[in-house]
Amino acid sequence: MFKAQLVGVYTVGEMPEELRPFVNLESRRERRHLKLSDRFVALRIEGTQAYTTLFLDSFSSIKDLEARLKEQECELTPVSRDSLERVLQERK
């Protein structure tokens, strides 16, 4: 199983350019029209040059997020899990 490490939480309008292809891929997968205010988490897959991105409004709990990552044969690092739990708490 690959390890996914949190890079950051961004809006589409402020994302680093290297994340654009990954955000575009996820938006197509969700059949979503991107808005500059859409927020997403960016996770780097350790040992690769790849990222995975997930829109914050597409999951409601850390368990939902982990289930989505499991489909990609990934799991969060413990520090990333703790950080994302705080992000989700702040969202409520």
C-alpha cells in the first residue's frame, strides 16, 4: 500500500501549478465544473512524482477519505491523518 502525505489544503484559485493536472483529473472524474473557490486537499504519494487530490466537499469524514484512498491502494501517513482530522473539524 502506498503512503499518502498531506501537501496542503488549497482553493482552485491559489493552487500551485504542478497540482493543476491532478485537480483537473479529479474534477473530470467527479463531473464537476471547477470554481476558483473550490477547496481540495493535495496528497503526495510517497516514492513517486504523483499527487492525488480530493475536493473537501466530496467526503464528510476521515473514514470516507480513507475509503477513497484505499481504492487507489493508498493510505494516509499518521501525521497527515491527524492534520486532516483537524481540517475536517474546522470545516464544521
